[in-house]
Amino acid sequence: MKAKGERRKTAGGMRKGSRRSAVGGQRKAVSSERSAPRILTRAEFDRLIDELVAKCAVYAPVAVEETGKLEFRRIGSSSEVKLEGLADVGVVGQLGLRPKELLFPQCEVLFHFSPSEPGRMVEPEPPQEQVLFGVRPCDGAAVAFLDRFFSGRSDSSAPSDIYYRARRERTTLVGLACNRPADTCFCRAVGGSPSGTTGLDLLLTDLSDGFLAEPVTEKGAALVADMPVASQADMEKKQRLAENAGQAITTTIDTASLKRRLDRTLVSEGSGPADAVWQALSLPCVNCGVCTFLCPTCRCFDVTDEEFRGRGRRMRVWDSCQFTLYSRHASGHNPRATPHSRFRNRVMDKFSYTVAMVGELSCVGCGRCISACPNGIDIRETVETLLKMLPE
């Protein structure tokens, strides 16, 4: 059984108040009197982490000995956190375990059932409160996209995804600005920024001797309410770092022109001159699906029932449009039987389909697909070719 996610209407949140209330609740834009940027020393940052660990699940970048890489892991104390150098994406790369996986798990139990008791379902325990530290701005933008997608698109009558909503409302996202983007980063080309705040509750900027903290929501403001207000010198240093990071990303994409060109191919899918372009672009692609599984906005899933010794459970697991079985009908017919048609579908989703569905691109320019592709496919080169080869 194939399914696209149910959607939700409003994401995450908090109550006004002390740091204790900074987790969970409704997400609200920060009020003007609480929006002043704050300064956190390293010691204050560690103290904040330890206070939160005692109250909820805290995830942060840690150094994984087996891989030698930084990955998001649940932590038990501030001593495990590795934020030094994290703002240098070109050195540390993108992190494993993206925020998406903590909001929309790769595999989750929707409910348990017993074949001997038709109609009786037992839902899992509600998700616990969680705080994520060190979230990239591109991942924050991706979460904001998922918020809108799982909320029923722009149709207020559409149902929201109750499983996504339950996790989102219990999640606080603390971002970390990218001071030095990687060569594969292109967030500015798709409307983002290395210091963007979209989807986040609090944005930290590494100033070397501490962090400048910018509240985005009331939930984020509550985390740093008792910290000193940042000085003008701190703000100027942050501004210089943001400007330098932005200038390091030189890729540009005319996304409006790209969508118009892609939309013109909708009536001739599988035939015409455009099909030859797609075939040529897809030749290196082996449809392994790594691009979709690493993408922070891909959200397709399959739903399946598992039964063992009289006990059953309904599972939701990630799927990929790059797999042959993804689009195969029960009749055996497959409208995307060819590799290039599946390659085309992914690009269309990022730059055309979701613009029509939720009003925005579903590519945040994180560059993960570029770094991970076994055959070196670069989506920036793909769209550049499409802009050249497809008529407007």
C-alpha cells in the first residue's frame, strides 16, 4: 500500500516563561521585548545543555569513534557535545541523523492490533519532549517545508498528520549558522541562507569565544532569557561572518524559469525532445535512492502490516521514487518503469510539483545528494542543463 503523508496544520511550540517551559507547546513568533540577541559563553552553553538533559531528550553533534565523523546522537551530558568547528561545513560536512528523522522516523509503528480482535487498535506511547542542538539552517528550512507539507498543503480542510504533529509540537530546534559553507552548499540559490532562521526556534552563531543566540520563537527566547544581551560589537562580528558565508555560495538558479520549462514537459512525458534530455541526464544514475534517503525534504513512505504469532502492527517506512516498486500498480503496470522517468520525477518534485502543492521548492540546497551520489551526479549541473536545453 502506497501513501503520501497525512499533513498537519501548525508546527511545534511553547509557552512563555522560564527555561523550564521552553520545550513543547505551541510555536509562536518571539515578541519584540524578548527578541534581543543574547550571548552565551561556552560555560553557559554547557550549563544550558545539562539543565535540558535532566528534563527531556537532547540531541546534539557528537564525535563518533567508529566513523570519525560528527553525528546527531542523544546525549547524556554537555561533555559529549562537539560544536567546535561545526560551523565549518566544508571541513566537517553534513551530519548524520538529520532532524527529519526525529520528526518523521525512517520506520515507525502507527498502532498495534490483534487479528483476533477486529477493530481494536493500541497506539504507541506519545513521543517525549526533545531538543535538537546544532541544526543547520538548511535543515531548519527543510523542517519548515515538512510542516507545511504534513499540514494539508494549502487546503485547510485536509487532515494533518497526527504522528508528525505530535513529534513536532514536542520538539525545539536550536540552529547553528554556517560560517564556512561547503563547496556543495547552494542554499542561497533556492532562497535560503547560511544564517537563515526559517523553521528554527533559536539560531546560534559561533563567535569563537562564545555563541550569539538569536531567538526566533517564544520557545527559543525562553531558553536564553536569563543570558546577557549581545553587544553592538557582537552583532557586527556576527554580521561579518554571515556576509562572508553568503558570498562563499556563488551558485545561482533561476527557479521561476526552471519551473516554467519543467511544466511545459508535463504534457509530453515519455516523448518529444525533452525526453531525450532526461535520458541523457539520467545515464549515470543507478536509481540507488541514496539521494532521496539523505534528502531532508523527501517524505514519501509505504505503509505495511506485520503479523507474528497473533500480534500485529501497522508500520510506516520511508520509500523512494527512485525504486522500481514505488510506482508499480497492483495490476503490474508501472508508469515510471524506466530509470530516466524516475530520475525525472525527483527533479520535477523538487522544482515543480511541490511549488504547485505547497507553494515552494522542496530543495533547500544542502548538497547532501551531491556528496553522496556514487556516480557524481550534481543536481546543480542537472538544473543548469535543463535551463539550457528545455524551451521556456
